[in-house]
Amino acid sequence: MDGVVLRVVPYALLAVLAVATVPIRWADGRSPVADLVLCALVAGWLYVVNRHPAWRERPRVMAVFFAVLVVLLAVLVLRAPWFGFFTPAAYLYAFRVLPWPWQLAGVGAVAVLAGTAQAYAVDRSTHLGLLTYVAVVAANVIPLCAFAWYARRGDLRNEERVRALDEAREANRRLEESLVENAALHEQLVVQARNAGVHDERQRMAREIHDTLAQGLTGIISQLRAAEHAGDDAASRNRHLAAATGLARESLTEARRSVDALRPEPLRTARLEEALASVADRWSALHDVPVQVTTTGTARPLRPEAEVALLRAAQEALSNVAKHALASRVGVTLSYLDCEVALDVRDDGGGFDPDATGSGFGLVAMRQRIEGLSGTLQIESEPGAGTGISARVPAAGCSS
């Protein structure tokens, strides 16, 4: 837009003034040739600079250009005051092509020419006339220079804002890079910690097996071999067999203790119904869906693997509700029956067609866990009617 203004406005003003000069000069009986030549020189000078936009990036060149323009305009104003109407175009060049502080000097020079044109008819040979001339010039110079100063302040503020935005963008870019690097480092640390945990757990299990089961089995084998070599010594043979039996019982106890140590965290310090309530509370707080946990029947101890299977089934069922059901309520019921312990998880979500959808890995793993304990798993669901999952495992000490 600035380029268009500088290419159009000065030439338009100069053309109007040149056309107006001809009849005025002829009316005074004077030739307009000199004025028209000066107008042509100004137009040519403007054309040369406008043809080279790159020169605007060279302050010294622009200073020379503007000084010559002011000189030509001064000659025109002194010859004919109506050329003061060309000063708006000179102001445009002063604000557009002169850097600070030369801009202030250029605006002041053009303002002096504008005041001189306006006070052309004032008799400056008297003190009053001279004061009038100075007042008219000052009335042009002071407000225009003040405007240039305020414009410069505005430009500086804009530059500061732009610089601040650039710095903010750079800071954001560096922050994003840091976040990416931190995420990658965090992922590496998580992987390393997980691998270290797996390695430590493997070593612990290896030590546990070596110190208990392996040693117990080695002792059993040794006692059985000794019983074989006892020959007809019944007392010695019975003593070794009794020792093998005792070692077998101890090894079985250690094996059960090791399995118990691998139980899920909620079952280490709480009964099954309490562990289910704890898991449901955490899930409800995480997903903002109310869960009602109910226990029916007389609670009694379960085999550790049965407790683990039922707890894992509840966790998988709640996980599926969070992923797929969009439910507003969930009910978890643990029922101690005569020969079974049943776990039912029901929701009022969107449901699905089990035959059409098939079972995901989580449901398959759940079914394998339950059926591995001679239990059953049933899934009841249809689109729009919610989902119910019922897992049943045999109770301990119940004969079929």
C-alpha cells in the first residue's frame, strides 16, 4: 500500500499544480516554462528513486534523495506559493524513506516550506510581519515534529512487541524441544526401570526357588535314593521315606508361600471383598462413574488362585466399561453360594452383540483364568441394554 501511495499521490499533486501554474503565469504575463521544467525535474527525481526500491534500505542514499527533493521544492515554493500544496507528498517521503533521527529533520524542513508558502503574502520587512511569518512556520513545524516524535515512539513500542513475541515464540519452541527431550528421557528411564525391576524380580524368584524348592527337591531325591539303598533294613528305609515326606511337605508349604507372595497388591493385605471395594473406589474416582459393591452370603476363605482370578475378572470388566460402555452406573456383586463363589459386574452402558463383535484379548484371558479353575464365565449383552459379566469358581472344600 505504501508503494502505491508513493507512486501515485506525488505525481497526481504535481500534475495538478503544473496544470494550474500555466493559466496563473499567463494571467500575470509571465512564462510558465521555468516552473514546468522544475516540475519535470521533481517528477524525474521521484521516478528515479521509485524505480529502485532497494535504495530505501540505504539511509545515505535516501538522505541525499530527500535533500535534493527539498531543494527543488523550496525553489518551486519561492517562485510560486501554491506549490506549498505539494508538501503533503514531501511529508509522505519523509515518513517513509528517512530513518530516525533524519526523519525528524526532514519533517521539520518540509514544515518550514509549508509555513513559508502559507505566509508568502506576509510583509517580512516589518517586525510584526516577521513575527507573523515565524508564528506561521512554528505552527507547521511544532505539531508535525511532535507527530513524528510520537510516531517514532509508537514504532519503538511496536518493535518491542514484535521482539517480545519473537522471544516468546523462541522460548516456546525451546520449551517444546525440552518437553520432547524430557518425554524421551522419561520413556527411557521408565523402560530402564521396568527392565531393572523385571531383572531384579527374576533374580529374586531364582534365589527363592533355589533356596526353597530346588533344595527341597534335591533333599527329597537324596532321601529316596537312600531309601533305595537301604536294602532289607526296613527301619532305615522308613526313616528315609519319612524324611522325604517331610521335605515334600515343607517344599509344598514354601511353594504356596511363594505363590501367595505373587498375589495382586489389593489381596496382600485385605480379603477379596475389601480388595474389590478398593479397586472399585479407585476406578470410580478415576472415571467419575459410581460403582456399587455388594457382598452376599457368608464370606469364607478361597484358594489364592481363585481370589486372584475373580479380582482380575473384576478389573478387566471395569476396564472394558471405561473403554466401551459409556455407562452412568456400575454394579459389582460378590456372592458366596453353597458350592460356588460368583462375581457379577453389570453396567447400564451401550452394550454390544457378543456374537457379532467377538471377544477381545481381555475377555479371552478372563475366560481362560476362570475355566482354568473349573469355573464358568458368562457374558450377557445387547446393543442399548448394557452388559453383564458373571464369573463363577468352585468354593474350597465343596464336593461335587
